[in-house]
Amino acid sequence: MPTRRAVLGGLGAVGTSVLAGSLSVPRAAPILPQAPQASGGTLHELELVADEHSGTRVPRAAEDAKLWLYNGELFHTLRIKRGDTIRAHLRNRLPEHTAIHWHGIRVPVEMDGVQYVTQPPVEPGEDFTYEFTPPDTGTFFFHSHCNSAEQIGRGLAGVLIVEGDEPEPFHAEHVLALKDWRLDEAGHWLPFSTNEGAGRAGTFGTVRTVNGVEAYAATTPASADIRVRVLNLDPTRMIDLGVEGAEAFVIATDGNAVEPFPLHTWRMGTAMRVDLHVRTPKAGQDFRLYNYFSPEPFLLARLTAEGPEQTQTRVVPRPLYASHAPKADISSAERKTFRFSAAAGAAASIAAEFPPDDPLARQLLDSLCAGNTGLWAINKAQWPTNGHRELPPPLALLEDGRSYVFELVNGTPHPHPIHLHGQTFEVLSASRQDLPRFQADTILVQPRERVEIAFVAARGSWMFHCHILEHQENGMMGWLRVS
């Protein structure tokens, strides 16, 4: 049997190992039917205060390297049940405007949290209330949508877990939020975006953490069936997730149940999530999560088993209840193609005519919502460098309730994790990745690759963009009108 490293070296751009199906593993039951709709859900009324905090919460950061956080916590986590309602009062105490985008949640468009598109900016000192009832279970997150490279770079992101997809509870659960930090040797912020990174695969962090900790470690029950929710919240980095020291199975992608399959590696672009069922080892032993998308495996987290054995049976992958997101009727779906490319001429912003800190430039252009150069494009159209105030024409006009198949064509030498707001789509095919059919809200399109996705359009004005944040802010962003 080849070693893991030898196998990985031969996989190249493959997202999951073709060898996984040959492993001697009991076959799981298919995804279970949808769970019944909960009735009489709880109202969760809460405050999310966006404010500055000391950098000491992050390894190697200086005290005056100000973090921007919700409620003073790294990756503030909300946990509700399907059928519950969130009424979240955003209190902006930052020095610039912000909003909250509820990533992956099929919210009413008025709650989608995109300045100038779905709501006015929440200026410093102002408040805004979001209220919605998530229709789907799963692992989601929330973050700002203007000046994202800096705001998320400083930590402005949280986790939202919607429970209700487990037929029986796991023995334990771990939530792992992956994010790098751009710090110099003195612990101060480096530029969150660079021209070189924006024009290539992004500008990478220098301090790599899980849950804000280097070399993250925790304990977990021994010989137990546990759920591990992994979120890639980094603005740039792509990972190949693998587990050593335990049997692990993929049970959900971007919060949506999949028929469980053995994890060899799973490639995750920015904003992507994956849920694992892991059978932990015996007490005193540990298992480790690695990122294999690097010259040497990078240890993400170590979990050590302790306490009495929770089970002695042979592991059988546990299916979840199916997603409630509608599935497209492929036979009647309308097809559209979207090509992701470098912008013709890489147009310079008119902000270049102003000094970098000129207040007039910020008032005229609101540079928070766009970068200074148009480097990238979708169907040869680039998002204007003057932000969101005057929307460009929509990339497509769609009909509410109609099925669509989108062909996503990456004509560049760099990967692009493409996110579609307000919809959950099914990944039908990928020309350079060996992938199962699965549902998602963000799909990694490899260099020179074609990927097909299908979904049922929901009414609204929805953003459609690369989630490498420097690509998003420098042109690779558009919107769809569904009416």
C-alpha cells in the first residue's frame, strides 16, 4: 500500500482520493430523508458589537495591533436549532462602515448584508438589525462584505451552527476555524493586500492558527464517534485536509449532508466548510488534522483521547438528514456560462489620481467596497473600482423558481473559490477534480478547469464572486438579478 505522502504526490489537483472507495470500510446508509420542519422555534435576540480590541488575543501580535471582533471574541459562535429565528442587532463601533453577510444561509435578500446592494452601510456609531429564520441545518459563518481583506484579516468573522441534521447525537463535537494573520516580526500588521498577491493567488498570512491558536490541541472522548466541523475562514489560503491516527468520513459540505465517504484528502478553498465523522482512538492516543497543500504536511490540530471507551463496535459512517435546499431539475434547466479571467488592460482606479489618504477620495469612491485596480473579470466584465454605489449591469437575469446549470470556466493559472449568495447549488461535474456530487455555496474552480453547478433561483439581487478576497475586491465580482 503506498504511503499517504506518495499518494498525495500523485493526486495533483484531485480533490478527493480515487483510492478512497477501495478502502475496506463498511458502507454507510444513504443520506436520510429530510428532517421534519420544527414548529414553534425560539427567538434568539442578541447583540453583535463590532469593535476594536487588543492584539494580544492572537499569537505573536503586538498589543497595539488592533483586532476587529464581534463581541470581543475570536470567531464568536452562535448556535441555534433549525426553526429558530435570529434577531441580531449589529452595533458598529469600528472606525469605518461595515455590515454582516450570513455566508451560506438562504436568507431574505434584505438580510444578505452587502452594503449599497441589499442595505445601506452601517456607519461608525450606527446599528442595524438582521432578522431571519435559517431554512437549513449545517455549518455556516458570518463576516463583513466591504474592505473584507482587512476587516476579516483583523478577525471580523463569526461561526453560525444550525442544529437539527443528526438522527442521533455524536459523543462530542469540535469546531475548528482556520485563519492566518498578516503580522511582521514585531507583531504589527502587514498590508492586508498587496499588488503582487491581488494579481496572483492572494497575499498570505505569516501566522497560521486554528481557533486563534498555533499548534491547536484539545482532548476528546476515547473510542468515540465525534463530529468535527472545519471552516476555512482565511482570506486566501487553500488547504488539502487530511486526518491521521483515526478513521474519518466526510458527512457534510458547506453545511449540506453528503452520503458519507472515507476522507483521504478534501480540498478546501477560502470560505468552504466540511463536517467529519471521526472515530477517535483509545485513551492516551491522539489523532491529527493536517493541511497537505504545502511542501511538507502542516499540522492544524491534535486531539488526544481520554476517559472510558464510548463504544467498542466497528465504525459505521453516520449519515445526516438531507438538506432542505431545493434541487434543480436538470432536464429543464437553462444553461449559462461564466468565464473567470484577468481583466482586459487591468484598468487602474481613478483613486490613483488622489493622494492615498485624501478624504475626498474616500467620500467619492468609498474605497472600502473595491480595490484600487481592476485586475480580474467575469465574462470580461470587472466590478467597478469605485465600489458599490453605482452598480454595474447584472451578469445575468434569472427567473424566480427556475432551474439553472452554470458552467464556471477558469481561464487563469490561479484557483478561484466561487461563492454564490442566497443559493445552495449542486456540484455536477469538475474537469480536473475527482469529486462526488455534493451541495455547496462555494466551489473551488482549479486553474484551466470547467465546473458545472445547478440550482433553483430565488428572488433577489445576489452577489457572485471569487472568495479570495483580493480577487473579489479587484474585479472578480458581479451580481445576478432574479425576478
